[in-house]
Amino acid sequence: MSKNLRINNKQFVDETRKLSFVFNGKKLYGYKGDTLASALLSNDIHLVGRSFKYHRPRGIMTSGSEEPNAILQIGNDDALTEPNVRATEIELYDGLICNSQNCWPSVKFDIGGINNFLSPLLPAGFYYKTFMWPASFWGKYEYFIRKSAGLGKSPTKQDPDMYDHRYMHCDILIVGGGVSGLIAAKIASDDNKKVLLLEDKELLGGSLIYDDNDISKIDDQKSSEWLKKLIDNIKNDKNIIIKTRTSLAAYHNYNFLLARQNLTDHLSVNDRNNKIRQRLYKIRAKKVIISTGAIERPQVFHNNDRPGIMLASAVKKYIDYYGVRCGLENVIFTNNDSAYETALSLHKSGTKLNAIVDIRDNSSSEIVNQVKGLGIQIYWNHSVVDTKGYKRINKVTIMKLNDKGNDVIGKKIELNCDCLSVSGGWTPMVHLFTQSGGKLKFDNKDNIFVPDKTNLNQLSIGSAKGDFELDDVLKNSIKDTKKFLNIENSNFDKIDVKCSKEKDKKNIWLLPSDKPLSKTKPFLDYQNDSTAKDIKLALREGFKSIEHVKRYTTTGMGTDQGKLANMHALGIVADTTNTNMGDLGTTTFRPPYTPLTFGTIVGRNVGQFFDIFRKTPMHDWHVDNNAKFENVGQWKRAWYYPKDGETMYDAVQRESKAARESSGILDASTLGKIDIQGTDANEFLNRVYTNAWSKLQIGKCRYGLMLNEDGMVYDDGVTTKLGENHYLMTTTTGGAANVMSKLEDYLQTEWPELDVFLTSVTDHYATASVCGPNAKKIINKIFKNLDLSDESFPHMSFKEVKLGNISCRIMRISFTGELSYEINVEASYGKYIWEKCIEAGKEFNITPYGTETMHLLRAEKGFIIVGQDTDGTMTPVDLQMDWIISKKKYDFIGKRSLYRSDTIREDRKQLVGLLTDDPNEILEEGAQLIKDGNKNPVDMLGHVTSSYFSPTLKKSIALAILKEGKKLKGQKLLVPMIDKTIKVTVSDTIFLDKENERING
Amino acid sequence: MFLINCPYCGERDQSEFVSGGEAHIARPKQPTELNDDQWAEYLFMRKNIKGIQFERWNHAHGCRKWFNVARDTSNDKIEKIYKMGEQPPKL
């Protein structure tokens, strides 16, 4: 360290713990307690990045989350690297590696810097205006624009870190652990409220904790000493839960808030193993107190963005908190009293302060008088008009302001400086208040927006509410908190506060210059490089709404979300258009307040925990037998069982053949099952299904089709009458939950008079479905005493039998067209009964088949799958299932819609079969159907919904929906594919066994 | 994310509920008596107002009961919760 920038013996930095870190390949040192920014500054590094558009050198400007420039790439690991991290927010740890972004080849020599000299050619909207024509060229421009734009690099590998979510509930949530938040916490706790206190820094106390002047006194003590005692008190308070390193991300309606806590980012990489990196708190608070403080504003003048130009409050914090001088030749430029605190800090630390430039005519407050008394040169009624120094400021040029403050006069004065502290006043952090739906009002005295109306149980206090002087902050916080909590007295009622009072105010949003505006660069948004002249250009081009100006100029759209400069942008718009700022309003503050990592947002819901999945009781057997699975809703269903390296096609052909020729077995446990009981159960079924249920006898099963009220097919399945007032309904696998809630809806809201109770029993039973010509023999081997004759146990009937102690419900129903038995047992016996069937079927080559074979087998029979052959626009008539619509029933769900003018059209799309002219050609599901390929544009007549090669028929078969399909049977159509056109003929939907003979084996 | 005071279970997070759209649209008792326009009115037409709207909500991940909610759509404030079959409050 050549320069003497460290001030020793600061209480918040531990000089006994030296930490090494690497910045742009160079090894540097800092101390425990430093932020990366303070460590860089202590190494005399200001230049840390290049700006987004003009690639101008930029330095650390602030000491907090509002930092626009010092955003760095942390880490060099493909999985752990993190872009756009603010150096002002990251605590230094041993071994930290960081690099500048948006510069090439290096931050000191950046080729993109040429944009700075081309800047007259790069006005607001440049990219929009320039790369519009010809439209086809965008693809070529895009590559270069994207390469030169963009900030950091995303990690390329999966994030190995662990993240966590946690719910929290409290009486009072306090956001911000500064002095007002701490007082509010204590008042609430003394009233026996459960308090949750969030602070985004590692220590409580806000800016008062390092206050070092002797003007501010609380109860005759130095304000920081008084505050330390309060913090000690609060830390031992059982009613107060304190979360530090926790920043509030979002404030939603009904006092629901999200906060992110950093748990390991401040530790050296080796100390992070097996620890949760960040935690997202989901907080429900009965009441919320916002004490987030205020952000200092910069001032807007020509070349106000050079490295070494910093907020005055930041320069003060680096001295008083971190013990780091930001420069050895200081100049302060201000329009208010608060920068004089920086002057005192500089003086006290023995740092050279060359001058203070103040745009006001004078100020006679206590603190200013104290600075005057130190003999520091103050240029009243002066403004900075220019700065010099490309990579670090070395001079400022100042001139006198005229009476109106709209021009500069007199001679230029040059002042040497390597650090210019700027203060343009303070902006309350109202982001959270507005996120929660609160409305702001404009305060003309301080030129700030302050919280006004809210629907929620919340309160803003301290500088977040617009109180900036210590006595206002304390006394109003105490008064407002008491009122908010309905408390008569508090321990703070007799507090005695002394502080300097500001009497003189002056604010100029865009400072005048000796040069015309077009020749200057007064930056507003440092990160996005938008200047005051961009705002004026946008206004000239007709953008009036502040939201439009924002989008056109990108002011406030960087990762800092315009925390610094939004007010100036609004002020310049207001001044230029002669509007009151209060009428102009603000742009919308959206969550998150500071960027969140994706890891924090998803928490533990990654990998296998991303979504829940459901397994049948036979799942392990399928895994052991090499099943491939497909997702059906949340279920993992066996898809096919490849043997000896079979492809899916080969496996499905083998499985289908076995099921038709001997026997197959399917795990049907996933089908939705609803137990229906009650004296009106039969009437209920009549109302929800299209067909009639009155005559169904106990022990019999019936297929039902369910419509929506709009007449479109919703679900289907077989329902069995178990007893006089007891039915078991099955639904499609994917539709089970929806059917259940739809039926509940009708029962509760439309037909509360019906005595019907519904219970979902999907998970309670496991189902093994055995089919094929040998199915009867296999079932007979297992259930030796069961009479399986067609007379005793015909198709569409049900028997309840015992196998040892196991109750089995056997339904003789078929989705394949084969003789078929579905054995339902309690779920815990599922695997047992499955293995029993496999064992009994061994001599008949019983073949487990998956969903793909099931689909093929049912397609051969022309059975629809709701959701595959239907899409919410198909009526039963469209499906050629007129037979299932009862003519006798007066009403059922969807009946009236079946004869609306639209549903009775004959040219609707209807379900048909398709046969390819080449029997070996298999159509692709989703392929379009056309008649005349030469027509332009071609009429799309429909599309293929199901398509397979049938091993039994030895030809390709398909189902499709086709406009006027019923009339087109026998007609030739075309299926255009990317490399060929396939000829097809419209056929019947049933391809196999039209006479239903196989159903009896 | 609002809090909804289920009339059967008490106050719960919104994530436990599903919305069922506008309330007080009874299914016609004799649909066959209606012409296409009347049926379409029942089937398709729903209000979408700024202000207090009467809605059906279901405690889907709780008691599964349906009930009515009077909600101000401009700020999501729930003015009143009442059971199925009860008359809408005058607000």
C-alpha cells in the first residue's frame, strides 16, 4: 500500500484478521469486517467496471444496495460463479475472487470505450431506431449486439448450493434495523408483542451506529453510544427475533412478505461445506413497520460519473465505519447540510479536504458553522460544471450560479481532487410501501415522495417516511409507533435529542453548465448510461408518460432499479414539461427490491423434489423388470418393458401380440376411483353421465361419458354398482382430481338436496388387469372356487371374493377388447396380487404391458382416450358416440349444449379412422390432414390423434379428427410431412373385431 | 397472497383455495326450456368489474367446501365471506 488510506483502530473492522482476495487477477488484502468495496478502496482501487453502453470507466459510488457501478463477477467456478454482485454489499472473505464485467480485454483498457467517443451517434432509442431495417438482417445484428451488451456471465453448471424456505409469523415485522426500527422494536416488545426485526447488513444500527460528531446527542450521550446500549438491550429481548444479513425482497398484499437471508456468502469458501447458502422467509405479519431509511441522491452535472466521484454519505461511512479514506485530496459538492457531516469526518480523520462547493447562498446551521470554524474553504452559490481524469477524477471545475440558478457565470475555478463527495439530498426508500399497494404523495419542501395512503396494516417511520433530522426521526418514530400499536406510554417518552437543524434548502435537478446540453454528459442512470439529454430527447420525440420515458431511455432499468437517479429523471421531466412532480407520479417499484438468486426462489424444490410424483404399489416390480416410465399427471406409469435391447416399437409390438394371442397384464392402479354412497347416488349418476343408470343392477358395471356444461367430453370411465346405494366410479388417470372437484361442486352448490357422499379412493386400491384369451385360465388358477362361466360372471359384471384374508373386487371389464379381469385389492396387497398373477400366468406367457401397448390395443378397437383423441372441443356426437346419449333423460350435465346452433353443425370436426395406402407407413400423431396440396393457403381439415402399427392386423392404423369426417368415409386424403406426402383413406374407427367376439375369449 | 377466512376451518393462506369464478349464477332448473341465447347467457357470460365482486371459492386443500366471497377486485380486500345458499350481502 503506497498511499496511507487506512485509518487504524476502527471498531467495526478487525485488523487482526487479514484476508486476501483477488481482483482482476491481482492479489490484494483487506480485513474482516470490510466489504469488497471498502477493501478495494483501501487498495486505492476506484475503477471497477465499465458502463453498459459507452463503456466509460466507472468506480465505486456508494456503500449500499443502490450501487450502480461496482457490480462484479464473483468466483471463477462454472457452477458457483455469480454475476452482477454489488461490491458494496458483499462482505470480504478469505480467498474471494472477483472480476470486472462488461469490458474487454480489461477494465483498464476496454475496446468498447470507443462508444464513448461515438456517443453523439448513440442517442436514446439508438438500437430501436437503427436495427429496424431491413427486418431480415436482425439475425445478423443480434449476435454482435448481444455480445457487446449484457453484464456478467451466468454460471453454466448446475448450482450445487443448498437453499431453504421457511415460514414465519409475527405480531410486528420491522424492516430495517436502524435507529427508528430499533426504537419501534423495543416499544412493541415492551407491549408484549412478538417482533421480527430484519436488517440487511451484518450489524444493527444503521447509519447512526458509526456517527462520530459531537453535535448529535441523545439523553446527553453521543448518539452512537446511546444506540449501542439500545442494541444490547434488544439483543437480550426474548420478544424480538433478529435476522441480520436479511433483506426484504417483496411486500405483497395482506402483509405477506418475502425476505432473503444470506447465511454463508460472507464465509470463506472452505467454511461453506454442507451449509445452507441462503434462506427465503415467507412472512405473515399482523402489522408491518417499514424503517428502511433513505438513499442519498447524487447531483446531475457534466461528467458526474468518473471513478472517484462518490456519494458524500458513502465517503463518510468508508471513513467512520471501515476506516478507509476514499481519497487524499477531497472536494465536497452539496446542496444540503448532510454533506457537512462528511466534512467533519474527513477533518477528524486527518484527511485533506480542499473545498466544499455548495449551490446554496449560505447556511447557518450548527454543523455548517462548525465546519466554517475549521477554516475549510466553502464556495457558496457555486456549481461543478466539469470534472477531469479518465480513469480517476483529478480535477473539478466550478462556476458561480446566477440568481435564478439556471446558468453559470463568472470565471472557472479548478480544484484538485482525487475524490469528489456529492450530495443532492435524500430519497426515502418507499419501494416496499408502494409494492404493497400504497400510494405516495409529493413533499414540495424536501422534493421527495413520501408514503400516503395504504389499505394494509402498516406504518413507515424514520427517514423512510421523510424525517431526516435526528430529533424528527426519533420523536416521530416514537409517537407514530405508539399510535400504530395503540400504546399510551413508552420508555422513550422523555427522550432528549440534540442535533443540527437545516434551515436553508435549494434543489436543482439538472445543474446548469457553461456548455450547451448537447455537448455534455450529465448522467442519471449510471448503469444504463442514460443522461439528462436522453430524457429531453424522449420528451421532444413525444414520450410524455413517465413510464414511457423510462422504457425509451432505459432510465432506472438496471440491476439497481434506478435507486439513485429516478428522482432526477422525474424532476427533469417535470421541469421540462412544466408539470408538478406530484402530478407526474413515479414509475412502478417492482419486487424484488434487490436481485434474488434463482436458488433462493426455488429453495429445496429442485431435482427429484421439483414436483411430487406418485408411484403405484407395484412400482418396484416394474423397476425390477426393466420398465420405462412415462408421466401421466403426477403418476409414474410403466410405459413399456424392453427386453434384450428392444426399441420401444419392438417392445410394444411384442407386448400387443402377447396380449391378443395369450395374455397380458397391466398395472391399472392409477385410474381415478371415487366411492359414491347415498340414497340419491343413482340419481346423481343420471345427472352427471350422458347415459341412463336407473336400471343398472347390483354387481354390474357400466361405461359412462361425462360432459362439461358446454357439451364437450370431459371424462369417461366404468362405474360399478357395489350395493343398493353404493357405487365405485373410475375416471381417467389424469382427470381424477378434476372430476372429483367438479362433482363436489355440483353436489354442494347446485344439488345440495341430493343425499350423496363422495370419497376419493384412488390411492386406497391397487389394480391388476389381466387380459387375453387365456385370462380366464389364469384367474381360475388364483381364485379356484370362483365360477368364471359367462352365465355367472358375464362381461361388465363384478364379484367380491376372498384370497386368503385379502378382499378382492374383480371387475370383468375390457379396454383392450380382449376377455379381461381387473382385480382390485387394498393397496398394500397390490404387489402381492400382481406377483400372484405373474406366477399363475407363467405357463401362458403372461406378458406385462405398459401404457403404450394399452393405447395400441384400445385404438385397434376404436376406444377413445379422453385428452388424446379429444381436446375440449369434441362432443359425443363428434366422436360418433351418439349411442351413449340417453334420449329419455330430461337433463344431464351438458345436455342443453348438445343442440346449440354450433354443436349441431354437420361440418364440425369428427372422429374418424385412417388407413395409410402403404400399410407399413405409420403416421405421426399431430400430423395435419389436407385434401388438395396445391391450394394456397391449404385448408387444414384435421389432424391425427392416435397412430400405431397393429401387429395383429399387420398394418398401420390411426384415429384422427376431421372436418365433416362422418361424410368422408372411404375418401382419399393427404398427410403432408416435411419430406413427403402420405396418402390415406378415411375409415371406420373400429379396426379389429367389430363383432366384439374376443370379449368372451 | 391473501388470507381467506374459510367459514368451516378459519383463516388460511390463499394457496389452499381455488377460485370458482362469479357467484350466484344458478344452473337453470329446466335447461330445455331455454333458447340458445338464454342458455349462452348462463353458460358463458361472466362479470369482470373493478370493485366488489361476488365470487365462489373452494377450500380445495382443506375441507373441500365451497363458499361465497365478496372481494374488491381493485385491492383484493375481502369484504364478506358467507356460505353457499346464503343471499349476497348488501355492500
